[in-house]
Amino acid sequence: MILYLHGFRSSPRSFKARVMQERMTAAGRAGDLICPQLPASPKAAMELALLLAERHAPHNLSIVGSSLGGFYATWLAERLNVRAVLLNPSVDPLIKLDKHVGVTTGWHSDEPFEFRREYIDELAALKVARITQPERYFLVAATGDEVLDYRDMVAHYEGARQHVIEGSDHAISEFAHYVDEVLAFCQPDLHPSLGQATS
């Protein structure tokens, strides 16, 4: 089972989530992907994620997180002792998201989206200063990320498997080229030919 966590203001309709769903559907495993709509509150988002994850962890669960979802995935991986793939993850979102306090809309909806001041403290409570088992993590980071600095990601996930993409962007627009590598890490027994480390 794979739990996919989208980024800030995003949704299960995000580009990478759709690529994951399409690939798993093609493999006959559509039911093995959980991709919830996360609440704006980090505390509520992790309560929901834990509710969905704990029935499968630790032996039948991997987590994939994009951007802020990568920050969440790291906290969950440490708590549940599961594998996690981080796609251009936010390492320390507190400062950047402080600028987004207020009401806006999501990327895939016109519904109001409120990010409250108290959510910054909720994020602080979820911060993982140092990962404890690097072999549990797979970082996919793009040097062309226009939102986050890939060098922060590389340093934070030191010792983990890492695939640094030259160029690209925050969305990893060519994610379809990497989705099999992500799935291979999540469940290597199902993808033995794809489970080899890459640069």
C-alpha cells in the first residue's frame, strides 16, 4: 500500500498524484494507492494520515510525499518506521509558509483555503531535525526547482538514496520518467528489475 501526500494548496488531482494513479492502475494495482485531500491544518493532516496509515504500517506501507507532503512523509516515516519517497520535499516550511498565512484558494479548486497563524506552530511540532534511518528514504530532487533549494534537500537526507535531476522544476514535469523508480523503492519485491540504485 502506498500513501501519497500532496503539497501545500494542492490535492489528489495534482500532476504527480495523477501519474502515480495512472501507473498503478495500468499495473492492476489501483486499489493500492491512498491519496487523501489533506486539511490545511498540519495537525489535522497528520491525524488523518495516521488514521489511514496505521492499519497498513509498518510491513505493508510506503509513503510518497511531494513538497510540503514530503515534510509530512518524513515525520510519518520516523513515527511508523516505513519507507518514504520525497519529491522535491520542503525541509523547513515554517519560514516560507509564514508568508502564506491568510485566505487563498487551492490549485485545483475555487473553494477558499485558509492557512492560519497557529498552523506555523503545528508545523514546528512536526519537524524532524535529523532522519534516523537514511536507508528508509529515497529523495528525488530537481536542481531547477524554482520554489525550494535542492541543496537543502540533499543535505537533510544525507545518506539516503538520492536521484538529483539536472534541471526540471518544482512540479517535476517529467515525473512519468521517474514513477517506476519511485514505485520500485516503495515495493521492491514487486519491481525487482527496477530496484537498483541510481544516481
